[in-house]
Amino acid sequence: MITVREIAGEAELEACRALRRAVFIEEQNVPEDEEWDGLDAAARHWLVLDGERPVATMRLRILGETGKIERVCVLAAHRGAGHGAVLMRTALDALGAMPGVTEAKLGAQLHAIPFYEALGFAAYGAEFMDGGMPHRHMRRAIP
């Protein structure tokens, strides 16, 4: 059974970090000092669980009127099953419930742009490097 929940406590935050380590640091070779940016304490985090096993995560930070969706990752063996879309809909629902938040932003790896476009995001600005990979900024309005 697949469930999505906002984390509660240090043990679940460690599960989020383990997923990020597996996907970003080990699989995608993101430098550790870039992944562990010191912003986790200022963010809300969600986990997708397949039964009891964490398989996907993301974090969300509020910057004024903007919700910044970050660190979206799904374990390789679980990609294509809709977990990323569930996380994104969860983030957008959470942002929609926050008074004063009018926009969602994220930095997308180039290969993931079509995924985010299908969720209503539009790319803007020049390509930039993050974690050694090319990205584009994306945004969408929060109704």
C-alpha cells in the first residue's frame, strides 16, 4: 500500500535524508556539501511509503509569497509508478492551503522539465548548473 505523509520527528527526517543520499549523492553524484545545504530545519518534508519502506521524498520551504519545492526524489526501482506526481500534488495542495502563497517554484533537472510541465509549471530564465547537472527554473501560480 502506498501512503504519503508529512514527516514527524527526527527518525523520519533521517529516512528522507537516506533517500536523498541514495538518489542525489550516490546515483547522480551530487557533492555532499551541496546536498546538505543546512536548510532542512527550515523546511517541511514529505515521505512516500510503499508499505513501511520509504521510496520517495521532497521538501518545501516558504519564501514570502512563494513556495519552493525542493529535493524531489524517487528511488530508481520505484520510478514511473506516479510517486513523484503524488508528491507534487501534495506540495501544491499544501501551498494552496497557506494564506498569502501565490506561486510555486522549483529548479528542474532538464530531463524532468516535461514531468513538471504536465503539472502546470513553466520554465523560465537561463539554464544553470546545480549539483553538477543542468537545470532550469520553473514556476506556476497557486490559485
